[in-house]
Amino acid sequence: MQSQESLATKATILIVDDTLVNISVLVGLLKDNYRTIVAKDGEQALNRIYSGVLPDLILLDIMMPGIDGYEVCSRLKADARTKHIPIIFISAMSNVGDEAKGLELGAVDYITKPISPPIVLARVKTHLALFNQQKNLEAQVEARTQELANSRKELIRRLGLAAEYKDNETGLHVQRMAEYTRLVALELGFSPANAETLASAAPMHDIGKLGIPDAILCKPGKLTDEEFEVIKSHPLIGAQILEHPDSELLTVAREVALYHHEKWDGSGYPEGLSGENIPITARIASIADVYDALISVRPYKKAWSTEQALALFEEQKGKHFDPNVVEAFKRVLPQVIEIQKRLADKA
């Protein structure tokens, strides 16, 4: 008897046939090199596939009572969970049209009965090798894609840091803000992937400040009306920097950069958008940015307490801020405070 360890390392082949003699022949042929499981008809085959470990390859008869082999193949290829499994039809139906139909449905091969053991062994070995090679290639592509995505996120984070340093703020501001946006987005029902995209894009909210003269951006005293108008141009500059985004991440980054100073009542800038005309990504980024600015020490002000910041949000709910976003922020406040502590600025 084969050990559990030995079985675990072998490819699993599902044999589907309504004739016990055919099943016995195929099991006897394959059992030394592969783990075999069997089904006597199409319905049992589908039950085995979806209730246990997915097989690495399926040997499938066509003419069976109930659900025939063509239907089994069609269902498996229509399902994202099973469409990758190679299927080899083994059938007494030797007409060229039968073989063509099987291949059109997505089978990788077609063997006619009575079977030739060397041919079955060779075809099984070949298609398992091709299947494994495909899985390895897909894994490499996925790893490379993730590497590129991580590189893009890191570049965006660093550009966001550059804008913050130009404004005499610490790089930890954009890190905290990004974490806040993730929490609020999840609380508002964003998928984890979309919340992560927003958190990765949020550090670019003030990228437009790179285009503001230092004499204005870093002025220690009160700004004149003309100087403040220059400051107010930074969302448009940010949108220009991020023009023609070629990914979801950059699209969200541009939304946040352009609209994070819009206000719920329409009194914000640069476009005076109001309510839900302001992208939800920017509405979330806005409250995260303002909160962190309030509770942080700046050369021109002392840090506010959390209670003072929340009082402002209540007063500005429906004016500056989306009421739903304010309420979501309040619900995740314990996690927000943990992030404040973990990413606190050093004196």
C-alpha cells in the first residue's frame, strides 16, 4: 500500500466511465505513477470535483447515462475554478466529427477505444507536463506583475513624500493618511482591493505642491489673497502631473489630487463640486488629510486633540465633509488612534 506522503506528491487523475471494466483497466494502468479517483457517470464526476481536491487531469468517457461527457466538459470549462484542468476524452466514438466537437469544447486530447496502454501513458504524461509548465509560467507572470505593482506603489509613495517635505511636513503624514483612508474605505463597503488602491494613491494628494513656489508654500507669515490663490492651484497642477493615467491606481491618485479640497456644500476648489459629484475617493482622502493635519504639530500651530478634531467634523458635517464619511471615520476611530501612536512623528 502506498504511503500518504507518496500519494500527496503524485498528480491526481479523475477517471470517468460508466463501464467498470474500463475503469479497472485505466486504474491498473495509472495507479503506480498517479493517484487515481473514479466516477461512474457525469453527475458523480461533477460531485467528486466540487466536493474534494481538484484533479490535475481528467480522463472522460463521452457516452454515459444522464450527463454525458460533452456536458461535463462544457460545465468544467465554463467555471473559473475548473477551466484550467486538462481533459482527455476516451471514447469508442471514433468519428472525426466527435473528436472535433470534444476539442472545440476545450479538451486537450482525444483517445479512441479500445485503448492502447502506451498511448494513454504517453498522452497523460505529456499533458500533465504541459499543465505544470503552464502553472509555473502563470506563477512567474503573477509574481512579476505583483513586483511591478509594488514598484509603482512605492514610486507613488515616494513622490507623495517629496511633496510633503516641500511643505515642511514629515513623511509620516502621508503614511498615516494612507492608513486612515484604508480604514474608512473598508468601513464604507469598499472591497479590500479597492481600499488598498485608495490607500496606495492617497499619498499623491498634494503632489501639485511641487509646482508651487517655495516663497509662497513655505512663507512663515499670513498669505495674501493673491498668494492663497496660487496655493489653491495645486490640485490642478497635481491633475496635470497625473494626466492620462494608465492604471486604476493612477486614476484614483489623480482623482484624489484634483478633488481633495472640494467640499460637500460646493464651497471648495478647484471646481466647486458638491455632494456625490465629488468622487468618494476624494471625500475619504479629504477627511483623512484634515484629521492628520489637525492632530499634528506644525510650525504655525499646536496639535489639536482628537476631541477637538471630532468636534470640528461634527460642525462641518454636511458643509465641508460628507456626513456618511464623517460617521464612518468615527466608527473606525479606535484603529485611527492606534495608527497615530504607531506612526507618531519624532520630536
